[in-house]
Amino acid sequence: MAGIIDTIKLAGVLVLALPAALAGLEFLLVRGETMVGGILVLLAIGLVVIQQRLTLPTDVPAVLAKRVVGTVAKDGDRDSEDR
């Protein structure tokens, strides 16, 4: 379930980041304004990176659940090897 929610969040950020990136590329390649184009491209990249790395208070239960499930699965594998 968390994978679907993460995908929807990424799509929402891309709705904002892609127009900025395309405008930045136009400024860089067509108009020759490197400062404005570079800033827009960096803004678009920053939006996606921040969305991927930022953990909000509402995301904490999902992060904890992933860690618990991973720990339980690893412990279960060790028990089956001991038998």
C-alpha cells in the first residue's frame, strides 16, 4: 500500500517539476539565458529530491511499519535455518 501512495506523491511533485524543468531547458538551449534556465532546472531537481528524502510526521507510522516488517521477516528466516 505504501508503494502506491509513494507513486501518487511522486506524480504530484512531477506535475510541478516538469514544467519548471522544460521552461529551464528552453531558457538554456533556445534563449541562451543560462542563469534563469539553470535555476529552473535546479529547482525542478530539488523538488523531486526533497520529496523523496523528506519525512513528514504523517509518514512516520509507515516508516516504522516497514522497519518492523523487515525485522520480523529476517528473524523468521533465521528460525527456519536453525531447524
